[in-house]
Amino acid sequence: MMKPFLLFLYLIVVISSSKSQTTEKLTLKQVLLNQLKTTHNKEDWFAPLNVAIEGLTPEQANWKEKGADHSIAELTTHIIFWNLDQLSKFLNQPGPKFSGDNNETFKSVDKNSWPATVKEADSVLIKWENAIEASDEKKLEAWYEIIGHISTHNAYHTGQIVYIRKVQGSWNPAKGVK
């Protein structure tokens, strides 16, 4: 089960970076770093989180369409929580407090906490990238499936953020998603 998943991850990265790395064989570390960077700040097939939340006011970040489940701020705090939770485990450090209720990971912000939330999102993803860079292949082999899920989770919620921005009229299509 793990070998097909790893092959799938490998193929996605090879295809998406074939322009610049046509002859280079990617390592597991490179694959995982590429995945995290494309969900963090590297524009590739879709908008990364930094681009998706860039330039938003606290009011725009907290806005919800009538009947919507979550705001951009709530999705961003959720992304931060789960990245911190898994990074703490990866580094064998204490993680954030968690009651077991996932709804508590979706938090609104105010005018003072939104800029700090944007910085924290960037910071936790940088920490993930640094942790992977510093890890040996053995550790990455034990964690690659979880790290792959983290990238998928980040991309999924970033897509929701872009959609919310489109609905509210705050998305610039020049940012890569028309």
C-alpha cells in the first residue's frame, strides 16, 4: 500500500517539475519538500496558501457567505493547528492542546490577530520545510505518508480559501486561478 502511494507522489512531482528537472532523479526529501512548498509559497499547479491569504483585511478573512461552514480565517487557523500538531509529533515535542473536537481548530480573528495569523501560517510551513530538510531518509520513509496527507490537507483548504475569495470578490485572477 505504501509503495503505490510513494510512486504516486513521485510521479506527481516529476510531472510538475519536469521543466526544470528532466534528467535529475528526485529523492524522497525533494518530493516532500516540493509538495510542501507548492502548498506554502511556490506557485505551480494551484495557488499556495501564502498567495491565497495575502492582502486580506480581517473583515474579509472573517467573512462567511450565508450558510457557509467556515471563513478564510477559520480555515487558516485550522491549517495552522494541524500543521503544528503534526510537526510537534515529527520533532518529538509537545503539541498544541487538543480536546478532540476538530471544530475548535477553526477560529475567527480580529483586526490585531489576523496579521499574526498570516505570519504564523508562513512560519509553521517554513518550520516543516526546515524539519524535512534536516531529516534523514529513514525518518522521512517513516513519515512520508503523513507528510503527503499534510500537503493534501493544506491544498484542499487553500482551494476553499480561493473559492471564498472569488465569492466575496476579493480574488485577483492574476494570482493564478481564473
